[in-house]
Amino acid sequence: MIAVDERGYYGEFGGAYIPEMLYPNVEELRQRYLEIMQEDIFQKQFHRLLRDYVGRPSPLYLAERLSEHYNTNIYLKREDLNHTGAHKINNTIGQILLAKRLGKKRIIAETGAGQHGVATATVCALMGMPCVVYMGAVDIKRQAPNVSRMRMLGAEVRPAESGSRTLKDATNEAIRDWINNPVDTHYIIGSAVGPHPYPDMVARFQSVISEEMKWQLEEHTGSTKPNAVIACVGGGSNAAGAYFHYLNEPDVRLIAVEAAGKGVHSGESAATSVLGTKGIIHGSRTLLMQTKDGQIVEPYSLSAGLDYPGIGPMHAHLIASGRAEAISITDEDALKAAYFLSKKEGIIPALETSHAFAALDVMEYNSSDVIVICLSGRGDKDLETFINHFDDYQNGDL
Amino acid sequence: MSRLQSLFERKKQDALNVYFTAGYPALDDTGKIIRALDNAGVDLIEVGMPYSDPLADGPTIQESGQQAIQNGMTLPLLFEQIAEAREHTDIPLVLMGYFNPVMQYGEQRFFDRCAAAGIDGLILPDLPVYEYENFYREGIEKAGLDISFLITPQTSDERIRQIDALSTGFVYMVSNSAITGAKSGISEEQIAYFERIRSMQLESPRLIGFGISSHETFQTACQYANGAIIGSAYIRALGEGQPVEEATHQFVQQILKTPIPQD
Ligand SMILES: Cc1ncc(COP(=O)(O)O)c(C=O)c1O
């Protein structure tokens, strides 16, 4: 049985390695998240907003031309069609309702690609709550449209200037803000990372993805189960949601796609399952990229949402125990997959999501297989990157 | 009796604990700083292991840690430096650091090496009480090390009692709800918190830290606890470019405002 225990461990991974300053808030969440999430009124509000505001259920689409190319059966779970353009909003809707229920008055978040920042700014506008989003200074540059969106939605975007000035550092700054504002503030973490109960809480909010997949697949194929589910993994929230209802179905392969950056062993990579060792990052015992002295290494990926030196503890456990298969995809292969999907299916995916598509070129499968790819987000935010590399792609230089 | 216990046996008031980041300003300053602090009349010293991602620390300690790592500070080197410094002093030394580097070194190996190098106690701010009790308490006790846990203005009375019972060095009272960094003064709200904790009559000595930076804030803290801890303000003093000995002497003098014993 794959599930988190009461202390937040998946096997040996998880827990809550946090300074005492965070304890009251995290403990309050730990004691109350399940009870609140299970209340009728909470469930009603959550599902009503997912339907009427987010636009769920998101379609499960049989990608015929892609299937023909790969000679198998590929379905796309269209999280890109959600309001704000990615799966991130499933979690922020859930957490803002929880924050309100806990009487919190102010919201903070970290963001990498800006999708989680936008999804948080959006629900804060919806609920009339002040919102501060921490974003690495490097990411503020490479994801400029999302920065403008957050500001337009009324959020304050604060640059994180320490370390690699990317997602890890934005998360550090958000945690420090929470330490400084322990009473009125809720921290909406954007991935299945952080101290318990965050990884489990985020996975549960995202689990709507596989909940829908089951009945949608049954309508399409007569079975609720695919042969494989593929998702990209930054911290692991879209993957956690896409795997959730299949975790204990061992005949469903779970494929976790990480960012190899310029190559797994190039020194510029974010392939945590290969390069990571056991340790603690952002309050969780998990796999992370670090030196032998235990200093966290600065990761690299062209895709801001995968540019993170750790993975959530559930994924560390799934990979370490062999339940999930990890695949690493380079920047170049992710770009190629993005251009290919755009032409084949008329869908421009997010750069993060493109990594999941590139996995089709390296994994093994049968022609009779049913494969679901979690299409975690759309590529509008990455247009500048896509434009910059398009000529190289056309000229065969990628 | 451990060095920490005999210190608090002897000195029930005005204990001054000064923090520095090992490897800052220069890689081999550790011994010099320990000697200078000892000579200047400090009662105990908190040696900070630099870490890339110190979640509970403000910019001053973050930057000193970054510099120390760049200078080449590692745990094996730090243990060597401390063992060497220990030959010349009897002052209680407490090692403060985040848990990830401890895990990489090997937890039990770390505890044993600390003891062998002459470290007296540990502060591991992101090692939670639950994990301490279930996984590490035995090993730390076996190594003969003291341990101090933190409490904050938000810590419940029940948990304060638990932390008091588990702490063997002192209880580290975080002075306000904030990351480390020098603040200008101490508010009435903080005083109310100090009084509340004082009235709980804990078994462990209490030291107040975070935001203590001057003679005035040190004195105020000492009215409500057995002593206080200064970190960021000292790091800043060290960063001003004066030789370690002079900077330390002047800094401690400013805090204590009493003549420093000559040796
Ligand atoms: C579209 C999209 N997919 C995936 C991710 C990666 O995050 P996670 O692993 O939590 O799903 C991001 C993060 O920003 C994203 O924007």
C-alpha cells in the first residue's frame, strides 16, 4: 500500500524537518487538513469551483496523429485547458479554501515558471485576499508574461536574489516570510514538496486529475486503467495527481520525467533521481542534488518549472522502491517535442510538459498499450523561448 | 557534569553567548575567533556550520555562510580547527547547524566526531523534536553531547514543557517571530513573552537570541533570562575588515560595557 503515514513518511522519505518557528503553522495544518478537506461543505465548494471556475473536468483526448506516429494509443489529459493554463490551479483552489477555513488573512507563494504564482494570484483575487509571490530573479526574466499577469491580478511579486535565484531560492524566501508572519499568513506551496502535510495535501488536491482519468478512460477504452501514465516532475504535483488513483495498481506503469538540462552529467541538469542523494530540502527528507558536504547544488533546466534540485518525498519513494520509472530529458529534446506536438496535434505545450512528451522517444511500449500523458500546461508563457530556438529547429540544429 | 552544565551552575545571570559562522571572514579564522571571544570575556560560543540554504536566517548570516562555503569550509576541516582550538581553551562550545550536512556526514559519525573534537553541545534548528526522540536521542546522549531546542512566542505551553525536558544544555528562546538579524530594540510584546516564559520556571537555563545586538538589548534580555545570544551583529562587526582580535575585543566590550579581564 503506497500512502503517507501519520508523520508524513512515504517509506523513509518525508517528515517535517522544520525550524521551531514554523511548527505551530505546520502542526495546525497537519492536525486539520484531512478533517477540513473531508467536510461536506468544503468538498462542495471545492468541486463547484473546479467545475464552474476552472472548467473541470478537463478533457481526456485521444491524440490520433501522435498515436499513429508512435504506433500506440496516446491519450492526453488536458490540464492545459484549465483556467490559468495549467494543473496548478487545482491545488491553489483547494489551499485557499483551507486557508480561509483556518482564518488566515494573507497568502504567500513561491513560483518557478510563474504558473503557480499566477494560479495563486488568481484565487487570491477570487477571494479578495492579499498575495505576495516570491520568484527567483532569473525566472522573473525568463517568464516575463506571467510576472505581468500576477501583477495585473493584484499580487506583489518579490524577487528572490539569493543563491541561483530560481525556484529553490524563491521557496527559501517564502519560508522566511512565513517565519516572519506566523499568525495571519498561509503559505500555498505549489508542488508536492515541503514539510508534511504539504506533499500529501497537494497530492490530494491534484488527485482530481487521475480521478477523472479513470472514468474518462473507461468511456474511451472500457477500462479505467491505462498501461502507463507519463508526467513531468519538477517537485511532482502534476505527477502526484496523475498517479494518485493508480499508486496501488501495480500493472499501471508510472513514468516520471525529469529535466536533464544540458545533459544528465553535464553539470547543468536537474535530474534529481539520477544525481540526487538522500537529504533534506525545504523541510522534507527526500532525494536532492547536493555536494558530498551536504550543500544544496544549484540545478539547471531551460524550463523554470523543472529547475529544482529536489523531488517530492512521494516520488523519491516511488522511484527508490521501483514503483515509478524515471526518465531524464534534455532541453533540446524537450524543445523538439514541443515543436512536434504543436504541428502534429495543434497543441503548444508548456516547456515543462514538453519533457513528458519527449519520453515517448526513449521509453518502451507495445502498440496495443494505452498511454496517458498528463498535459500539465500550455506553452503561452514559453513563447519567447520557443521563438528563440525555432530557427535552429527548422534548420535541424537542435 | 558537562562544560555547559557547570557554566550555568556557576553563572546564573548575564551569560553571553556569541555566534560566529565558521570559515568567515577567512577560512582559518575559527581558532582565532574562539580565542578572541574567550579572552574578551564571552561565556560560551556558538560555532555556526555554514549552509547553502539556511531557512531560519536573515541576510547577514546567509551571506557569511555563502562566503564561508566559497572559502572552502567543510565539516571535516571544521572539526580539525575546533579540536586544535580546544587544546587552548575550556570555554563551552556549541555547534549550530542545519541537519542536511549532518546527514551527509553520517549522523552518528557526526555526533562522535563532535565529542572527540571537544564540542559540548548541539543546536540543530531543523531537527524536529519527534525525529530527535525517535531516531537520534540515544546517539547524541551516547556521544555525551548536550542539546538545545528552540522555543518561540508561538510555542504552546505544553510543547515548551516538552522542549524544556528534552533540552540538556539550555533552552534557546527565539526573541520574536522572525528570522535572525539585528533589530533596533525590544518591544513590549516581546517583554510580555519573556515574562510569560520566566514565570513558567523551566528546569533548563534560558538564553534569549535573535535580534540581540547591543548593550541595551543584551541587558534587557538578561533581565528575563539567564543570558543572551548575539549573532548577526557580531558577524557584521567581523565583516568590517579590522583584525579579528581587535574587532572582537571592541565588540564584546561594547556589549558588556565592563572592563575585560586581562590575561
Ligand atoms: C505546466 C507545468 N508543468 C509542470 C510543472 C512542474 O511542477 P510539478 O512537478 O509540481 O507538477 C510546472 C511548474 O511550474 C508547470 O508550470
